[in-house]
Amino acid sequence: MTAGEQYKICRDGEASSACVRGAEDEVPWQAPIDVLVDLDLEYELERAALSRSSLGATLKARLLIKLKEQYRIRRQPYMQQLAAL
């Protein structure tokens, strides 16, 4: 299940097609938040993998800075979209 998929709990405790929230039920800020959550998770996984790598400390530091800058650039339009809402 992706961050964009949300389910309601039915009275009997089981999810059914009648209980799935559709796009029409979604609040306007939910989509950018879902993307931001996915970007955050991806960034953290990449950062952790880079930190565990056997690369030299200087190269790791440069790559971490580059990764963080790319992460910031990718997040910016979604943050602006949220601010506009």
C-alpha cells in the first residue's frame, strides 16, 4: 500500500470496496503530503545506505551534501503547493 492509499475501517472491522476512500473524498493537501512522505523515506534510506558504504569520509561527506541538496530541490514544489493551500 502506498502513502496515497487510505482505507476506512468498516463496522465489522474488515476493509471492503465500499470502505475505500476515493479521490473525491481526499482533501486537497493530502496528495502533496503523500509525496513528501515518500520523498522523506527515500532520502532517509539513501542517506543511511551512503553512511554505511565503504567510501572514504571526504567523498561520503560530499555525496551526503549533494543528496541533501537534491532532496531539498525535489521537496520544494510540494512545500510551495502546501503553502498555497
